[in-house]
Amino acid sequence: MIRMNILVLGIGQSLRGDDAAGLEAVRRWQTLHPATAARVRVEVTELPGLGLLDLLKGMDAAVLVDAVRSEQPAGTLLVLGQDDLAAFTPGSGSAHGWGAAETLALGRRLNPSLADLRLTLIGIAGTDFSMGAELRPEVRAALDKAAEAIERKVNTLL
Amino acid sequence: MKTIEVPALARVEGEGGLYIGIQDGKAVEIRLDIYEPPRFFEGFLVDRYLQEVPDITARICGICPVAYQMSSILALESALGIQVDGQGYALRRLLYCGEYIESHALHIYLLQAPDLLGAPSALDLAAVAPDVVKNALRMKKVGNDLLKAIGGRSVHPVNACVGGWYRWPDAAPLQALLPELEWALEAARETARWSLTLPYPELEIDYEFVAIHHPQEYGLMHGEVWSSRGSKLPVQEYETRYIEEHVKHSNALHSHTKEGGHYIVGPLARLNLNHEQLMPEARKALKAARIKLPITNPYKSLIARAIELVHFYEEAIALIKAYRPAGPAHATLELKPGEGCGMSEAPRGLLYHRYKIDGNGRVQFAKITPPTAQNLPRIEEDLAALAPQLVKMEQEQATLTAEHLVRSYDPCISCATHFLKLKIENKD
């Protein structure tokens, strides 16, 4: 059996309230499922920007875990696949904080083989992205659920 | 009356808008509306222990964390009466090289070049010129790799501290970057040549340039605050001449000189004031460009960035080759109440910090003046100067030309607060 190169990547800013949900969810999953976490590459990053493309280099599959702004109530989990992400229209292309969707779109333009990457985004809906705030209680309460979603996804890839 | 309105400017950091009202060929109203909420970092720092400050201020911006770290560290060291020199200082410059490399490579190729090459975005540029974008990403990556080798992370590095460094980085990972830096130096020389061939819009402004100047090195951290109008001030006297004020339409503060004039900070100011301190290869690139200094066209800040890219790859190579860590990586701090200010040159311009601390090293007061707050009123004046050209253009071209002007400053509204949208209104 060929072993897949799998990346689990928590994304978010630790000082921007609910934005830290992706980081916290990956850390929670590592605590709850250390044996699974030991079998894949795990990274957390605050603002990967275009560096996301370097992180994905050489990977067969990636599970990105990130806070998302959504109409859904805080703490709602959204699991998106490659096709869902491809459908995202790149936003303003903020100079400094290239979002995951924009970066992946750029990556596919430059490197068509990126389309073969099995990509999943586990999004955790947040509402408060202000400075220094803690995670909202609804978001914190969703971390176990997010950790289990990561575990299920990784197990389907292993 | 002709109006130009951009509700959300692309390829700038943060959120804001731009409104221009033109009547009889003159701009009668210009507003850079900054409506993201202020980031309250200054309040957030109060009562924090001083060693927390560099890691918190680094998070003000994902693209220039080193500048925020360094200005805060220099200010706090000044409050404690410490000065880091020797290898510790050289390593700070090397860290700064990493930041300039990743920031300038990004801005030149992915933020401003699309304007000059007629591509609506970097994504479109990648479709028509994939090798250009691939090279740009490779040039940028070595900057991030440098940040990671010194600071442990490619964004928000964590090794720098008040008094020096938490630990000396290993030499081997730094030396391993040399071949890629040599490749990038050549790519930067080519970038500098290419930058001269681009179709910059016509606009010449009689600027007051302001930057840190040091007689022996390209001004980054040590030195005086020089103005092209002749003022030369020690860092401690910065606030006696450069004043920040609230304006109604913006959440960001706007700066002016005590005489009431607006000034420009950033690559044009640095190159025009400090070109004699460039590294040899960068000086050669500038000489080969046959450019008459000072450059006074804001769109041509891309050329200044390209020359600086040559400089910072070259300086990074020299600093890595000379890297010899020895002795303690940081000074032992003797806490005492005090006040200090510090400044450094972020890629987009001069960044000033001032702190008061108590006897336990806790922050009692913090003031941060980011480069974009200093440039915002200057950008508004530039747009007024551009108005006679804008009024003759089709709406779409006028909007793009005005947006391009704003982008050429590489404004970071996240730092000034957050940033931008454009409306030009013809009031005839």
C-alpha cells in the first residue's frame, strides 16, 4: 500500500478572537487523537498567505482547519471539498493576507498538478474577530466536534 | 461634476474607500475613507510585561512583523538604557533583510505589476505570465525562509527580544540559504532592469522625503530622522516635528510636519536620501538605470523597491557569510521606570514607537505611529495633483489610475487601522 503524504493545517490568528478556532481545533485533535496525529504532518500557522503553496508542496492530501465568516451561527462546522473551494470567487486579494481560496486559485494557475491534491477545509463559523478577544463560548464549545471531524477525515485518507 | 468611487480597493491591505469629486478640472473633494475599526493595539499593550510587547506588536501586521518587533524593542531598550550592537545588531539587520525581501517581491510582482501590465489581478497575471509569477514567489520565499531560520517562523518570528535574542540561530540553516539568495540576487538585478521598462503614468510631485539616515549603512534602525527639506533630528525628537491628528473621514490618524506640510515615507524617501549607503551591487544597478535622483513620481516607487531588493539580497548574503555568534545572546535586563522611543524603517516607511514602563517592566503608555498614517494625507494630495489627468480619462481608466496611485504606496491599512474603496465624482 502506498502511503499518502497528508497535511493537517490549523490556520488563524491567536490574537483575533474567533480567528484562532482553526489553531485550537487542531491542537485539541492532537490531544484527543495523538496516535493518528503522529501518522501525518501537522502544522499550525497564523497567516500563511502565499506560503500556503509551499506548505502544500509534496502533499497528496491536506485538511485545512480555519475559522470562517458565515451566515451560520457561531460554532457551526462547515466541511468543504476541493470543488467547493474552487467555486469561491477570490475576494479583494488583500495585499498581505491572501486568503486560502485566492492562494489556491493562484496555485492552480501556476501548477495544474495542484488540482490532484485531495483538499478538505473544515471551517468553524465565528462572529467576533476583534483584537485580543477569547473564542466565543459557542466557538469554544465546537472545538471537540471539529476535532472529531478532523479525525474522521484523516482516517478516510490514511 | 465627475466622481470616481472605488467602494473596495483591491490589492491593498485592510478595508477602506476612496472618493474624488472633480469640478472644472480640479479636485474639490478627496477622501481616503478608512472605516475599519482602529486596532487598539496601543491600549492592548498597557500593563503587559515588556518582553511580551515585541511578540504582540509583531501581530499588528502579517507582512511587516519585523518592523513592529524592532521598533518596539528599540524603544524599550532605550527606556532601559541598553544598546545592542555587534553580532546581535547584525542579526537584526539580517532578519530585516528577510522582511524586505518577502514584502518587496510581493508588492512589485503581485500588487503593482498587474497595474502596469494591464492585468486586473495577480491571478490574471499568473494566467498570461506564469513564469514571472513563479519567479516572484521564489524570490519572496527566500525572504520567508530567512525569517524562519532566524525567528523560528516565516510569519511573526519569535526569537527577537528586548536586550538581543532568545537564542542564537544555528549557522547551518542560514548558510544553506546562500545558493538561493545568490539566485535571487541575480533575479533582483533583472527585476531592476525590467522595472525601468514599465509604462508608469506621468506624475511629478515636489515631495518632502523623510527617512532614517545613517552615514555608514542603509538606514534601517540606527541613525537620525532626515528630511529632504533639511531637518535632521535624533529619534528622541521625532515628535517635536512630526505630528499625528484625527481627521473626520478616517479611523486612521493622519500625520503632518509642525509647519503643516505633508511628507512621504517609504522606498522613494529611503532611496532618495540614502542612495550613497546602498551596497555595491545595488549602487551599480542604480547607476546602470541612469535615473535622475530624486525620483518624484510616486508610481516609480516600484523602481526604488527593485533597487532595494538588490540591496537586501546582497546585504543578506554578506551578513550570513560574516555570521559568528559568540557569548550570551541577550543582555540581562535591569528593570527600572523609564520612557523610550525607537524607530525603524518598515518596507513601506518609517515606523515610530514610544513607551513608558514602570519599575517592574510593565507598559504604562504606548504610542505607535505607522508609516501608512504618515503617508495617507500625502496620498490625498497626490490624488488632487492627478485630478486634471483623471478628468480627461474614461471612468474605468480614471478609476484604475487613481487606484494604482494608492497601491503604489503599498498602504497597510491594517497597521494604520485597516484599509480601502474609490469614488471619483465630476461635479461639472
